[in-house]
Amino acid sequence: MLQLQRVPQYLWPICVHTALIATLVTRSTTATSSSDYLVGRNKTVYNPSQLSDGQFLEYSNLSDKQHLREAIKNILIPRVVGTPNHGIVRQYIVQSLRDLDWHVELNGFHDNAPILGALHFTNIIATLNPNAERYLVLACHYDSKYMPGGEEFVGATDSAVPCAMLLNLAKVLQEQLKPLQSSKLSLMLLFFDGEEAFEEWGPKDSIYGARHLAKLWQKEGKLDRIDMLVLLDLLGAPDPAFYSFFSNTEQWYMRMADLETRLSEQHLFERYVNSGVARRDPSRYFQPQALRNSQVEDDHIPFLRRNVPILHLIPMPFPSVWHTTDDNEGVIDYATTNNLALIIRLFTLEYLLGGTKAA
Ligand SMILES: [Zn+2]
């Protein structure tokens, strides 16, 4: 297990729209008992065992890089809410999952946005077992940012790559995930709509889909079914550095860090560590460090406020192309993308199939 250390502040260029680095917490403890592994709003103890060496090798060898590239290409068009392209991308996501035997539900609603006025938004909710009692939720947003000057913005990292990673996970793990079609603990993929602000980021202009869904599920009593919401955002650029943002999911974050270490030690990554593209070499993706009160606003916020455990996979600092037209295919580092997709797949399998140790 890695130990969490203090992050030197000089590592932090100031990011726009985030009030970063409020507090950095030093942690010296890692999970020592199963009671450290708590999930859901009701704090259920859940401690799936780590993947055995056999499972680890078998699952690590599963991949379909061609499919991942194709999925990215299919999503990588301007897809502002309400435009025909937005519908095309939504349909592509929905059909891809239905073809893989997922149960897909569309959660549509109306809201008013600055500049564009009344808009119809649609969250995509895909489950392997719609009647499961508990879910691990993997989430991203599929809309792209509206650019007032009419510039072409395709949002590669924001968030075409994260969406493609989730579709790729469903494709690559199709056989392994089959038992989850009838299990009490299952997997949900959530594609939020309207994450982006149309005019200026604020409580009424941003995360339209997430705000709607968190409120709806609270009313319907469905939030208690979520073990943890893992939110993927701004992925695909080289040399990302992740941090543990929330203490209540820190053990799960460390599981991801451990999987990264295990893959690295067994030389199962492509062109790992330094891509040669970024000037900074973070030496690993999952930093053994905690970053609290970072105030990064994203789709997790309405769920976080309702006490749903959150694991936020967003690099710090953000990719340098963030919210510029350069966030296009040119910024995607496929080795990094494949490596991250692999860590997320292994985490998903470990979480859902690892089995429980005696609590
Ligand atoms: Zn964005």
C-alpha cells in the first residue's frame, strides 16, 4: 500500500474555474481492517478481495484498442445540447450499449439555459441489472461546450475520451460482466447531459443533467443504491496526475493506485510513466497523496451534497488545452488512454467480482 504524503505547492499552477489547494492533508494510514471499506450513503461494509495473480493476468490481457479508437472517433464531433450532432452521439452511446445487452434508460427533461434558451436534456442510464440492489456507478458527460464565437470545439478530453472508455469497458468485459446481469451488486454506466455552462459557470448554468438526476433519485429513494460514483473527466492527454479528493473513498482510490503499481511492476503498461510529450513527469498517474477542499466543480457535486461517496478521476492540473479548440484528437495520447482504461477495467472487476472477505 502506498502512503499518502504532502503535495508540494509549487506543483500547482493555478487552474481556471477552480479554487485549488485550499488544504492538503497528510495521511499516514491505509486500510487496516475491513471496516475501513465503507460504501453507499448508509455506510455498508464491503471489502472485496484483491484480484488473484491468475485473475489479474487474465483480465490485464483483455483489451480492444481498435474499438477504443473507433469509439473516440464516433464521439469526437461538436455535440452541443440541442444540436443534431448531440442526438447522433446520444444514439451512438445508447445503441452501442444495447447491442452489448445492456438495459438503457433515457432520462429526459427541459431546462432553460443562457443564450440558447429552452433546451431538452437527456441523461443516459445504462445498467446490467436494472433491478440490482447496489451499484458501482461509472460516469462521464457526453455534451460538448458551446463556443460563443462559433469555433469548432470537439472536447476530446472533455469528455469524448472518458465516454469512449466506458463504452470500451462494456465491450471488452462483455463476458466477464455477464454474471452482473442477475447479481444484487451490479454495474451502472451514467452519461450525463449538459455538464458544460453555456455562458458562465454557476449554480444555474452548469451540470444540468447531474443536478436533475440527483434530485430525482433523491425523491425516488434511489440514491441509497449507489455504492460509489466514480466520475471520469478530462482524460486522454499525456501524463495525468490524480489525487484522492475525499476521505470516505480514499481506500478505493488506493485500490486504483495499487492496481497501477501492480501493472507497472509486471510491465503490463504501454509506454508508461513519461510520454515524452508533457514537460512534467508525474512518474505515476495515481499520486499517493490527498488533496482536500479542492473545490473542483463537476457532475459529482449534486451527488456529493446528498452524501453519495465520490471518486473523482480528474487530472490536476487540468490538461493545458482545457476549454480551447486544441482539445481535439491531436491532444490524445493513446498509450496513456489505454493504460488508464486498463486500470479502470481492473478496478471495476476487482470491485464487482473480487468477492467479500469476512467483514
Ligand atoms: Zn468542460
